Amino acid sequence: MHDFGLELWGDNNFLIKEGRLALNHANTPSLLEMTQRVRERGYKGPLLLRFPHLVQKQIATLFDAFHTAIETFDYQGRFRAVFPLKVNQYPNFIHALMRVASPYGYGLEAGSKAELIIAMSETPVGAPITVNGFKDREMIALCFIAAKMGHDITVTIEGLGELQTIIEVNTDFNKESRAPISPKIGVRIRLHSSGIGIWAKSGGYSSKFGLTSTELLEAFDLMQQSDILDQLSMVHFHIGSQMSEIAPLKKALREAGNIYADLKNRGATALTAINIGGGLAVEYGQHSHAQERNYSLKEFANDVVFLMQEIAKSKGVETPDIFTESGRFIAASHSVLIAPVLELFSQEYHHKGLRPKKSNPPLVDELYDLFETIHRGNAREYLHDALDHMESLLTLFDLGYIDLEDRSNTEILVNLIIKKAINLLKNEDTKELKRLQNRIQEKYLVNFSAFESLPDFWGLSQHFPVMPIDRLDTKPSRPASLWDITCDSDGEIGFDPDLPLYLHDIDTMQDEYFLAFFLTGAYQEVLGMKHNLFTHPTEVVVTFDEAGEMRLERLIEAQNLMDILDDLDYETNTIDKSLKHKIEHSPCIDEEEKQVLLGKLYLYLSENSYLKTIQASQKN
């Protein structure tokens, strides 16, 4: 069985059953079954599967870890959490999130006006809303409206100007009110402590957000003078997403905890919460030597609770409620991208592609002999001979002494010899063999856009777990590079000898072969770009009834061609008329054919940009 590192990143969410990847839930349906059921409805191209039960699992796991830590250390504060909408605002996710989160009093975090409207409409009254990011008067006014609706909302100020605006809006909203109601106020602090990795700049003195110590004291004085200090309820900090090590968090907790205690002792009696932001990492690694997180959720929760308790005790203040905004941890695992392989691009390097002549150049004949007689004892020597012969033969081609058939035979024979040598020497983990795997890698053309569905791979070199969803009882043998279908050379997940991906040798003319990309539920959808005008894949929500039977719900098809153009503000009616006019007035088309072409055109315009598989074209 070949699990592609499933035990490292899978969190027991999936299992391999009869050679297929299956969901470890309910009646354990296979991902292949889900994919085929959607495709039977006529939906081709990439497919995004959403699993609400995995969202619920992550929320429960997070709350259980902190509740256990609170009980262990006899901590007097509460644990609360909000989901940052910037991580994934898609309605199929948010609706499922709020449905499964209701027992936990789980809320939402907004960083823009549009996100705030989502938070105000989707968050149950009583569950927390936090508002971060830069704000103008209108956005702050919306926070006051939310408070008057009954929401438990906290506005985190990012600068003194925002605080001044809060004071002004507070006057406007409550000057004639019989029951003045205002949102709570939080202060984002700019820590000396910094994060680690790609997002380290979220912390430290040069970070984009937060008040310096001097600004914090000025803000405290201004709230005191304006008689709104009783609205200051939260200290907030953030040291970066995907925090791979625990040490930076512990340092930041000590710094933020002491700021909290200092403000309490200065008279901020309503200050009751510390928000540690996001950063809780997800394990994306598929190889044991390249895991991305060096701590457990239990350690994370224990450190936060213990340090807050120790600081509060030493400073003589009440322990704060602990807030987190760990969106990646909640959302990443809930979605899986399924994409069909369309073609293998290196299959010309097969024995059947050879074109032997009656009289071959001597070096080509030697390559034939090396290929036929290579074995374990001479594999390394013959490998070196083959590589040397190839260089000589390519030089001879450049000088005009051999022809194209000779060059083709050289490339195929050397490729076959490399494959044989690597197989014979597979127990020898040498740099040379790793390097040579690049020479024989197979290029798999996959029906998806990396820019749309995996933008963090393109922009940040973030790796995502990937594996086929069937044939898992057969050992994969082909070093694999994945090509997406965009017209861009960056749309490739190249073979990495240090983090190798091996896939199966398949015939795409006969068989369908699907790859699954995991942990795509955080950031990838909202950051995805319409490069080449490929859009969000067709998506479906996978739920289960009380008997454990699978249901495919709330299917949203990928946008068709005209909808894409409409999104870009093209006048689609004008395009429609132009296309129709050009067909109807073309001198190259007779009257009968014009109607046929118009029918085909409108059929194609109703499709999306993703390619049809070979199998689909044969069936259609």
C-alpha cells in the first residue's frame, strides 16, 4: 500500500480501502465514487469537494484542547474563537461553518466592509465578532450598527486616527439615545517579538499593524479623557500565519501578557481579553524529513493558558479570556481539489518508439548493447557510459554526422538505460541517482489551474499534499512533474528529488486517472486568480444522513465563458451580436451550415474554460 505520507498530513481524515482513497467517516465512501457521481451529471474538469464534518472536527478539536488546558491549570478565564473571513469567504464554506459552529459560540472576524456585512448577517447574536484592519468612518459606523443589533462586537484599533473616529461616531450614534450602546474596543499592539518563516514580518517593530508603546499610552490617555475607557476590552496581537515553531509564540505571549497586565493596573478595568490572533500551523508535509510544524495542538493550548496565568498571577490581575483567530487550522482540511490527468508527455521514451536501422552509428549500437546487457553488477558503469555516449552523439548531430532518427534513438535508449539503472540501484540513495530522476520524469498534464486553485504554490512555494485517488494497491514508479493547463510556464509543480512525487504509468486513452490536492481550504480559493480566465472549479458539499449515506449538495458549476467575460466588464450582448453577425455574413459559410455553426457556438459558450478529458470527448 502506498499512502503518499497520509499518516503525516491526513489527521486520520482519510484511509485507503481496496486500493482507493476513502473518507474516514460514515460509510467510508471513496473519493473516486464522489467524483464519478458528479461527472455522471455532466460536470467535467476540476472538482472541489467540501466536507463540513471536517470543519466541525477542527472546531471541536480546538475548543477541546483549550478547555482541557483551562481545566488542567485551573484557569479562570474563558476560551473564545472567531474565524477570519479573509481565509475563505465562499458561501458554501461559511454557511456550513456557522451551522456546525453554533454549539461553540464561534464567531467571525472581518477586515473589510464587505466582510463585516457577512459577519453581521451570519454570526448568531451572542457569538463574538472582531473587526481588524484599517477602517474609515463608515466601517466604524457599521460596527456601531452591529452593536445596536445585539452583536458582541469588538473594534480593534490600528492607529490613533481610528480611535479618534470611534470617539466621534460614538457621539453621533448615542447623543440622543435613551440606551447608549457601543462596540467594544480592542487595541492591536506592535510587539518587539517577530514570527518565523514567510509571514515573520507580521510581528516586530516594522510590522504593518499595531500600536507602539508610545501610541498605546496615548490611546489609553485619549480613551480616559473621552470617558470611553470602559469600552476597552481586548489586547490583540498577531505574529504571522503558519507558525512552524512554538518558541516565537511563547516570547510574544510574555510580551503581550505584560502589556495586558500593565493596562489593567493602570485602570482599564473592562479589559478582559487577550486575542493571540492566528498562526496555528497546519502540517502540509508529505515526507517525514520535511514536516512543517514542530509542536502539537495540546502544547500550543497549554503554553497559552499557562503563560497567561503566570503573568496574571505575578502582576496581580484577573486572568484574561483567550481569543484565537486560527483560520488556517479550521478551514484547510475541509476541501479537496480533484483534477483529472489529461495526458502524459514523455511517453515517447518507450522501447516501441525506437527506429533501428540496418546500419546504425557505432555509438548507437553500443547504446543498444548497454540497454540489453545492463544488470545490478554493472549498472553504475553502464549508466555513466550511456550518459557519455549521449553527449558524443548530440555533438555529432550538431556537426551534421548523424540524422534525426539517430538522435531520437539516442534519447530513447539513454532514457531507458537511466530507468533501468535507477531501478537496479534503487537501494542506493545517492545524489547522482536523485539528479538523474529529473532526466526520466514524466510530465502529467492535469486539468486545473495552479494560479486559480493553488496560488500559494505559485506565489510562496507552499507545497500541498497530492496523491492519486485510486490504484493505491499498485506501487507508483514514475517520477512526476505536474503541468496545469494554463498558458504559463510557471503553471508547473516540478519533480523535486528531495520531496519526490511518484505516480502511476497510465494510458489516458483507456483509463481515467484523478489526482487529489489536499489542505486547499484556507486562502487558496479567495486568492485564486483568473489567469487565462480559468475560474473557480465546480464545487459540491458532501454531507451524510443519519444512516451514514452520502449526499452531494449545493453544487455550484464553474462559470461559463460568457459569465467570465461579464465579470471582466465586457458587454456580453455586444460580443454575442458580433459573433452572430460574423457567422451570418461570412461568405465562406452556406445558409445550412450557418445554423449548425451557431448552434455549436452557443453550446461552447455555455461551457467553462477547463478542458474536456479524452474519455469525455469519446463519449460525447
